[in-house]
Amino acid sequence: MSTVAEPTHALEAKLSETHGTIQLVSFELAKELYGIEITKVREIILITEITRIPQTPHYVKGLINLRSSVIPVVDLRAKFGLPESELTDDSRIMVLQAGGKTIGIIVDAVSEVLRIKKDQVAPPPPTVAGLGREYLTGLVKLDNQLLILLDITKTLSGETVESLG
């Protein structure tokens, strides 16, 4: 009988879920703080050479070769309709599992891993309208800032994932 060990972060996530907490990776985008569940994040890498591909949506920056795996990269600023910005030393590619696919997203900076209680997550207010509302899981009030919790699977679903496919 053989057993397959689960990754440590997956076990931690299961344990913390039973105790009413979730772990998030927080990152910055246009001076706002966002969070994604840690179970969706495979790794965080430095910006590397991105090979452009023709006839893709404007927010798809291209492909990277990560240890012999070809991974599409999405510019989250462009996907959200935010103004473009130059890449800095803090810019990173977060490699995620979304919709059964591995996809990289470009973010301005990765902040930290947070452990929050589930009751700290407030639903998005009904006054938040528009296309972006479907990407939000909730809002988390931190000491001096509001963290926007993203449903990265919905953010990168539909035509995004299919076009990369």
C-alpha cells in the first residue's frame, strides 16, 4: 500500500479551515492590496523573459518557460482595466492553479502570507457594481488598509483560460 504525501501548504490549509482561518498571499496592484488563497498559489518568481504570442487578448502578455513547462502570463493590471505601469524590482509573476490550468499573473509586488479568521471576511458591498464584482470573494479589514480578496478562478476563467489553452 502506498500513500502520497500532500504538500505541506495543502495540509496547513485543511487544518486551518477546520479552525475557521484561511491563509492568503497578499500582493499589490496599483497601490491596492489584494489577496488570493494560498492553496491556489504554486510559486512566486522574478519577472523573466516573456515570449509574446499574436492574436491574444491585450492582457495576455505571452508565455514563459518555467523548468520546461510553458506557462501563459496575464497582466492583472490590464485584465482589470488599470493603467499600465513599468515593471520594477518588486514586480513578480505569481504562478497559480486556476480552472485546472497553470497560469502566471504579473503583480506589482508580493506582500506577505496572512492568516485571517473567516469571520474577518466581509462580503463585497452591494454598491460595488460592474464586471469586477464577480471576481471578488470579499473584503478584509486590516489595521490600516482594506484587502480585496479575489476569486482567481473566476478572474482567469472563461475566455482567458480557453484562449491560453
